[in-house]
Amino acid sequence: MRSPNKHEIIESMKKRPHLFILGAGATKATIPNGDKNGRQSPVMDNFLQEIGLSDLLKKVILKTQSNNIEAIYSELVENPKYIDVVTKIENGIVSHYQQMELPDSPTLYDYLILSLRKKDCIATFNWDPLLIQAYNRVNKITSDLPEMLFLHNCVEVGLCEDCRRFAPLHNKICPECGKEYKMPRLMFPTKNKDYSQDIFLQGQWKVLDYFLQNACIVTIWGYSAPDSDLDAKDVMLKAFSKTFRKLDQIEIVDIADKNILVKKWEPFVQETNYHLNIHRSLLDTLLSEFPRRSIEEYTKRYIEGWWGNSRLTLKECTSFSMLRQLFEPLIVNEKNNNYNVI
């Protein structure tokens, strides 16, 4: 069996996906001043205080000194006398996130989704519905949009366990069996984050495994990989390490200290022969420089030795008509099966 020549390698690389992994920092950056109604997206520390549920703990005796919601929840679920508190926390979290709405003008999530294609993927650890809302908005510009995975479930996801179907929760009824969609479980004790027991999550992580193995570029945006997610990080590294990655790229978008970020993601970066870029904003990434063409650009620049620059880059748009106009040249070319860098 002959080895592929350079042209075949290049053409194969161009077809590979770009994978984005999102954490709480991504939603924070998307709505820095709160959502449409000023509602904030909380982080895990001081979570209950931020969503106005801290009073639920007034009569609770906790061993943990942590303010992290996952640590608090994990301790509460192990004590039967706090079952009512657990239920109120779960309902409060769902209520908070279900009320969140994107601002009317385009956001970073709109830019992100529109800058990727069907071969690409966005995998989020966030519960909020903002990514789905953005998807529905930019779907009016093009239907060639990335796959989305919800690694910790999402308040906008509806599941029919009998038919193993999922859809937006507001669709309400499964078209196969007529039963009502139910929201998958959001919270899991940190000691027992066994996603294989959750039908929806099991499928989501299986698809993520594919993208981790095949992505040419992996961009990690606002995900801190907390201690409560160590198992998840190990699973991702195992999948990422299954294939040859020396030509691939890791990007990190985060406002944390660079040295801390490098240390945290070093096992992944090592696999790529230390091909790492760290940015403070989505608008500084390869995706921003070459929207909808990030893999084509990466291959053209770093494999073929191209020294050019993009003539179409992401920029802030105050309306969706501006956003449509910005992306129109790329989308028109795609209709003619032309995916060349502009």
C-alpha cells in the first residue's frame, strides 16, 4: 500500500474539523454586561449567591468550605434530610437559565457559529440556552452550521428516553411516540460523574470522541477544566492522543494567567509538538482571521507555506443585516463548492 503524496495529505487535512470546547468564560465573554434583561451567567464559585439562592443554605450545616456549587451540591445529595433543599436548588438553577436571552444585536456566539461549517463542532460544558438561541438566529443566514454538543446537558434540550431522540425542549412532544420531552439531568455529584448512565450525555460524549480524534484545530474557550471535571479532561486527552497530532494546533481563549493555562493544558499541547496559541478574545483567533475557512487557512499557511493574509475577517456587527453582508462572499462561494481562502 503506497503512502499518500503531499497533495493528498493537504487535501485530506482541509476536510478535517475545527473543534471548539466552551466553558463558563465563553458565555461570560458573550454577554459581559448580562443578557437581554441584564441577567448574569454565574460561575461555579459563589453560584448560589449570584442567582439569589444563598438563603437556601441558612439552615444547612456543610462540611465543605468551598463556595463551589458542585462541591455544595455533592455534599447535600448525600444527606437525605436535605432533599428539599436539593430540589429547590435544582429548580432554581433551571429557572435562572431558562430565562436567559441573548441581546438583540449579534454576539460572539453568533460570530462563532457562523464562522464554522457542518464538518466542525462546538462542544459546551454550559447549561445556558444562549448557544442554541444564536444557532437559530444565524441559521437564517446559512444552514451550513457546525454540530453542537452539550457535555453537561442544557436547559433548552428535550429528551425522549423511549425513542432516544432529542430536540429543543420547547418542541414539547416527541413526534415518534407522542410523549412529552423531558429535560436531561443537569447536576451530578462530583464523586459520581458517570455520564455513561445518562442516555443523552452518553451520545454527546461519543460524538465528542470522534471530533477530538479528528480535529485539526482544537480551540478551548473559557473552560477552566476544574477539579470536578478531572475525569472529563482525562477522557478528552485519551481521545485526543489516539492519533498523530504533530501537525495540529491548540488554541486557548482565556483571560487567566498564561503560565497557568500552559501548565493546565500541557498534556494536550505536548501531543501537537507544542503548537499552541493563547488569546484573550475570540476575535484574536484563527477563526476570526479566516471565518468559515480556519482549516483551509491553517493548511495553506503552515503546510503549503503561504504568506498571504485574509481579505475577509471577523469584525463587530451592530445588526444581523451587517453580519449577513460580511459573510455573503464566503457563502456565495460555498454554493459553487468553492472553499478557498478569500
